[in-house]
Amino acid sequence: MPKVVAIPNNLEQIGRELDARGYEVVHDRYDGYVDAILYDSRESSLAYLNNYDNVLDMERGAIVVDVHNKGLRDIIYAIEHRSYEGLF
């Protein structure tokens, strides 16, 4: 089963690249569980987080990934390992 990754509209290019690698890419109107939520801290708001069922679910919670200054390999690493390099 592919991992479900939510993206805002301004990350369409990353969404296409993830889709090509087998991820299920959904948008901010999606109603359901997601594995990861991507955003760009320079351009995106996290206001759409409330749309997903498992944002606060401690067992099946989604990882929130800021894609700013991250390449596709870093983003995929964060999705797959549910973590990424230091925040600061």
C-alpha cells in the first residue's frame, strides 16, 4: 500500500515527483488519513492541517515536513523514516 502524502497547491512539482515514485499524493481538500504532510515554510500556511484525520493521532499520526531547502531525497527520507535531520 503506497504512503499517502498531502501537499498544498504550491508544491505540485514535488507532488508529481513523489507520484512518479509510487506515493499517493493528495491535496488539502482530502478527507482521511495521511502518512505525511508537506509544506514550504516560506510560502505555505499550516492552516489546512485540520483537514486530516490523524494529525493528532499518537499511534498513526502524520509527520509534517517543511520542504524548504530540502531536496527530493531528503523529503523521501523524512517520509520513509518519519524523521529528518535536526530542526536547527
